[in-house]
Amino acid sequence: MDTASKSLEWVITELVRHPRVVKKLQHEVAEICQGKSMITKEDLERMHYLRAVIKLTSLKGVRL
């Protein structure tokens, strides 16, 4: 398994363990994207909670 796959697996594992975080992420994405079928770079730049979760979970050993 390559590094990207392991990182993605780690993030998903942590999200499964923390449904409250998933709900907050879903709310942020829904609020910013407002039903759009494509997410833009600008949308991603506004997703501060998503970026924080990815950053924290990419540091192996750090729990949400």
C-alpha cells in the first residue's frame, strides 16, 4: 500500500471513530457548496475545518 492510500485509510478510520466530526464536516461542505455538483478551488479554500481535520489526522498518532 502506498503512502497516500495509508493516509486516506487513517483519515477514514478516525472519521468512523468520531461521528461528531463527520457531522461537522458534512455541515461545512453543505454550507459552502450549497448543492453544487462540482467543488471549486475557492470552495476548498473556505473549508477550514476540513483542512484542519486532514492536517491533524495526517499526523499519525494524533487522535481527533
